[in-house]
Amino acid sequence: MATDGAKTNQNRPKGVSVVIPMLNEEESIVELYDKLASVLNRLGRSYEIIFIDDGSTDNTFDILSELFNRDKRIRVIKFRKNYGKAAAYSAGFDVAKGDIVITMDGDLQDDPADIPNFIGEIEKGYDVVTGWKYSGKSSEGSLFLSRVFNRLIRIFSGLNIHDLNCPFKAYRGEVVKRLNIYSDLHRYIPILVHNDGYSISEIKIRNLPRRHGKSKYSYSKYMRSFFDFITISFLTKYLKRPLHFFGKIGLLCGILGFGIDLLVSLRWILADIDIDDAIPSLLLGMVLIILSGQFVSIGLLGEIQLRNTLATNSELKYTIQESLIAEDESHVGKC
């Protein structure tokens, strides 16, 4: 399902980069690689598979190292500790050379057999293609929260995406190079790229049941996602015109303050109250309103400073302990 008109650029993309964050997925790696290689080899184009070990404490990196020794189309980046999926994506995007960049999870719930469908949508002219796990394998509780969350995001963002949190996505290479994501902002990549004028399409995909390990997703992430959505809303709407945002807060505070003062003054004129009795309540309300505006303003100003800092210093997003990259990369073509 398209959410924006496809562009008319019909140039066929060449290389494919697959970026996969990994956290304690030792039981899934080999099977995932075999499935990926089978699908990618049939595409008839160059490719690379970029695994990011996001601070695993099991044998994930050792297994990835063995695969690297077998197949030089594999690239492995090992973080010193767990930085989160946004940092893993950033590291993968930084080194990706493909004209098409695919992101997916490493737990075998995303089916590599869907990759040709993503590439097909990109070749229609779309800049971003996001997956829609319309037949979820999650628990009823998490599935309900996911639907409510996505519905609210569609209402407030104006972007008609059913499954914003789906990790299975495809991008044109130039799109990921422009992204500046941190914290949990990877969930809102479609909103960020849509705000920059890129076209987006959505396709239904399979959501396979987890076969190994435990899910790393927790209900607390919905709360963090809520605050991240506030950040995204500010960055996409007011980053280049902050006065429009802070001016609204100031106007609201001014109206409330004026209204309270006017009400107290009228009641004093009508001899309904003694002005001395009303002063404590009046001051308390004014202080709370001012503090509320200040806290929001400070938080958003901090987000702007953090975003600018991270844009110029990737080491604040993640620290790489080790990288496995083939010296001869001619096998990945333009990738």
C-alpha cells in the first residue's frame, strides 16, 4: 500500500546491503545466514550482509567471525557494549555501500523470502518501503498495545503507516546516509524521511514465530516511544522555527495568567474576596504554569543540542570494539 506517490526515476538499483542488529542471537545466526544467502544469490545482483553485534554476551560474535571467514560478503561490527538498535542501524548505515539498504531483525521472525518484494517496490520508484506485520504472532496484550500505538501515531503524524515499529524495511542508499538517529528514534524513521519529502510505500509481510531465545521487547518501551514521538514531532515541525513552538507555550501561559489575574481582580472589585487571601493561590498557580513551560522548553532544547552533537560525533552513539571487513570488496560491486 503506497502512502505517497512513487517517483518517476526508473533507474534500476544495483547492489544490496542488508543491515542486521544482533543481541544474543547465537542460535539463529547460521540459519538466518543460510536463508539470506539463498535469497540474495537468486537476485542476480551484488550484495553484502552487515551484522552489528550490539554488545552480545553469548557466542554471537564468534559465530559471526566464522561466517565472515567463509563468506567475504559478510561484514561484522562489534560494539563494546549494548547501545540499542538505533546505534546499530547508524553503524550499519555508515558502512553500507548498497544502492538498496534492507534492515531486518536477527531472530528469524523476519522472512528473507520477502526481500524481493521490498526491492520490487523500490524499483517502482519509492524511496522507502516499510513492512506491515498484519498477522502478528505476538501476545494479545502486546498486539493490542501495538495497534493502539500505531493508530495514535497515524492520527498525530498524518502518515498512513499501519506498523511503524516493523524493523523489516528497504531504503534507497542515499536516504539512510541522511538519517541521524539515536535513542529509540529508529521507530520513527518513516516520519523523518517523509518530512524530508521522500516517498514511502508499505507492503504486507510474514511475521514468523520466534524459534530461539527470548524477545527483547518490553512494555516499558511504549512509554519511551511516547516521549520519542514528542521529540520527533518537535524536530519535524519546529526545529527550523522554534519560536512557533515556544511562542504557543508563552501565549498559553500569558492567557492563563491574565485570566487568573482578571478573575481575582473582578472578585476583589465586587468585594467577593479579600485580595490578601487570594494571593497565595494566585502565586502558586502562576509558578506551576511557568515551571511547566520551562521544563518542556529545557527538555526540547536539550534534544536539539543532543541531535546536533551526535550528528558531528558518531562516537557518542556507539564505540566499535572490532570490525571484520574484507580487504578486497570487489565482490560487492557498487555495494
